Amino acid sequence: MTFQKTSLRNLILIVIGISIIVILISLTEYSCGIQHMIILNEITSYDKSLEPEFCEIIVEKIDLFNDDCEPQIEILDCG
């Protein structure tokens, strides 16, 4: 009986560990999608305002995004 409890406990711990890993991987992928949508939204806002300081902030965000995620976003021309 003790062996069954230990084996069941180990099985539960393995399932929980695998679940945590899957959740972390999916959140990382999901994060890129959220960042992509936010940047596209900010680019749309910039197109309306054309503020140079806002453009520089967006370019920094695009650089960081392009380093970590796919698809690549084209860098804005703030000039």
C-alpha cells in the first residue's frame, strides 16, 4: 500500500512539473503575439500624431521585439 501511494505521488509530481513547463512555454510564445499587437497599435497611433519622441520609443520597442520574436517588424523612419 505504501508503494502505491509513493508511486501515485511521484506520478502527480511529474504531471504537475510537465504542466508548468508547457504553461511557461506557451506564455512565452503568447507574449510575442501580445507585444506584436501592442507595437502595431502604437505604430497606428504614431501615424496619427507623428511625434518624433513617440517614434523613437516605438523604434526601441521594435528593436527589442525583433531580437526575441518572429515575425520581424520593420523599423520606422523617424526623420
